Amino acid sequence: MNYEPPANSYLFGGWGGSGPPLIIYNPADGTVAGVIATVDDQDIDAALDAASKALGKWRRTDPWQRSSQLRAMARYLRSRQSDIAAAVTVEQGKPLPQAEGEVAASADHFDWCADEARRIYGRTIPARDPGRRILVQREPVGVVGAFSASNFPCLLPARKIAAALAAGCTVVAKPAEEAPTAALWIGRAADQAGLPNGVLSILVGDPQDISSRVLAHSKVRKITLTGSVPLGRQIMEQAAKGLKSVSLELGGHAPVIVLDDVDPERAGRDCANGKFRNAGQVCISPSRFLVPTSIHDTFVTNFVDTTKALTIGPGVDSSCDLGPLQNERRVDAMEDLVATATREGATLMAGGQRLTLADGWWYEPTVLTGVARDTEVMVTEPFGPVAPVHAYDDLADAIEIANSTDFGLAGFVLGESLQTCLEVADQLEVGMVGINDFSIALAEAPFGGIKHSGFGREGGSEGIDEFTVAKYINVAPA
């Protein structure tokens, strides 16, 4: 494992940063992991101006050339997988095997978008007059401002950057300041692929300063954000002033509806393993478990046994299943959720304690049963290793509970009857449904939610569409 934090931001084809140093902390032990020079206002403006100037040439670059360069970026990311994964683990905390999987998934997005760059199709509409042609073509929306969160510090920026570049847009990206190095590796990939100067910048620095200047720039026409609901509202308000289009992937609180025909032992084990990936810091994490009363106890026994068997430790130890939380705020939030739930009658079946490990930010994987439907942990996204279980007697009630929150990112159904699973999936008010599978984020499929979980999609052909606009051309005979 080789952790190499760069000294600077990636500025339109070079490396720099005239702002104050940013200290990056290792969440496993609270030590300083690295120091990066941040950007100042002049750096931000220079990156935006460079993106504006590069847009004309990049949008006219033929799609085969864009495809070739995106493919080269994918190859580079795969060639440096272990080094990038080290950065993810040291700065974000997830176990190294999970970090390696994240880097591989990031490369998949560049590969997929390399293909899609050559498939941005328009259409011809049958005309009502002889000799007339009615054409529709997709064109890049323009300069893109891309903001991402820290829980997947490589994958989240990769989704945005790959799709925007494939569409012919230029990008100014801001990774999360807690874990910026993985995104800066994407800048190195751009260098290796020969991307023209100005097509991509990756800025590390004060999030408020960067976002406000990006949102205020007249040439930025598209904003894409992965973050919290409050931040999404703030970004929308600022983007509205410049009439910029917005895509938002915000919070989730994914319900898992377990049907009564499943093997409850296997379901309990699978749900525990799915829930505690990345210590529960996954926006589509299965996080509310609705289980038939008839199999509840067996399900819970296996869920709890699997939870207690998880190995907790620093992500650099590949034998560990569960790493630290990103920061102290997440630990405090877990304590508050568990305290409220138990005070309101829930039973603590596993975990429930802050851990003291090497001065890092640790919380035990926690299972709660007897959780009332209106308890805070059932309606507020935990974004951490706390799993509430609620028993139900009527499937219609379970579906109602699943749809009762403001979130609508993902939902899951576990069952043997495909027909019943599909009927339940049809009724879930979410953007994505996994049936008997929790690993549903794929480069080739559209990722995104509804309600307060946001709008717009990343991945699939829909992900490319987010960075294009339709131009209609009406050709009359001369």
C-alpha cells in the first residue's frame, strides 16, 4: 500500500494552489495523514475561465477521440488501483478491499462513458411537408460544476466527471475536503490521457468559497451535487439565481422489505453484511428492516450473530470488516439516535457504544429491535452503523412504512416469489430497487432518487443525458 497525497490541486492541466494548507486527518486514529495546498479565489476564477475557454474545442472534439481519452483514463485508474485505494482507506477509513472495489467501479464509469460518448444519438422526426427535415441533436450543456461527498471519494467524482467529459462538457470539480486525494488521482489520469488544458480542474479548498464562485460564474451552466438534503437546498437556491440546471443525489434511508417466504437465517446474515458496508456510510445502505412477525426472531438472531462476528479495525488491515466513521459528528449522531430509540422503547440487541480505538472515530455496529415506526432512527437517515428492525403483520403496512419518509433513493425486497417481489417493487416510492441484492450501483444503470433524495441520474445512458441539451433544427427546402 502506497499513500501519496499530492501537494496541490489539479488546475486546468497543471498543479497548484495558492491558498492556505489543508490538513487531512486519518479517521482511524486522528493523526495527520497529509497536507494539501488549497486554492484561493484567483485559482478558482482561473480554473473557471480555463474551462470556459476550453469548452469550444472540447465540445467539437469528435466523439471517437473523447472515447479514446476516457478509455485511457480508465486504464490509468486500474493501473494505480492499489495506490488510489490506499488514499481512500487512509482518508475515508473504509477497509482496503472495499476501497479497491470503489476504484474499480470508478474505472468502470470511465469505460462505460467512453462507449457512450459515441452513442449520443439524436433523431429525425417525420415532417408534415414534402422536402422538409426535422432534426433533433444532443449537445453538451456547457461548463459543469461538480461537487461530491466523502463517503466514496473516488467513485462520486468519477461518476460526474466521466459522464460530463463524454458529453463534451468541461468540468470544475470540488471533492470533499476530508478525503480529496482519490479525486486528484483522476486529475493524474487526465494528464496521462492527454486531456487538453482547461477541460478538467479539481479544486481542493474551502467548500463555501469554491461553491459560491462556481455557482456565480456566468459560463457555468450545470451543477451536479452528491451531498446532504440541506446542502442540496442551498445549492438549488444559489443555482436558481443564475438559472443553472441542477442534478442532485442527496440522502437516503432505504427500506428493506423482507417477505415471509425467505430463508430467515440467510436473510438475516445478508442484511447485516449489506448494512455495515463502509460502516453504514452509504447513501443506498439498507437501513430500515421491515420483517414479518412470523420469522422476525430467527431473522434477528442471525442478523445479530453476523453483526457481532464482524471484525472492527483500521481499514489498512485487510482482514477488518468495519472501519471508522468519517468524523466525530457521525459518532455523536449515532449516540443520539440510539439513545432516543432505546428511550422510546427499542431493545438494544448488539453494539450501541462508542469505541475507543487509537483516538479515531469509532462506533460499534448496532442492532435495534422493537423500533416504532415513528422513532427518529426510522425516519432520519442514520448514515452510520445503526440498524433498526421493525416487525410487521401485514405487507400493505410494511409498504406504507417504507414509503412514509421524505427520502426516495433506494429500496430493497427479499423474497422467493419473483411475482410478489416485483409487485412490492412497483409500489416502493424510490428511484432504485434491489431484489435479493444490495449491490445495485452499476456504471451501466441509472443511479438516483425521488422526493427529498434529489433528481437526475448518474450512470447508464441517462447519466450522459444529464449533461446534454436538445437542439431542434427545422430544415425547409430551398
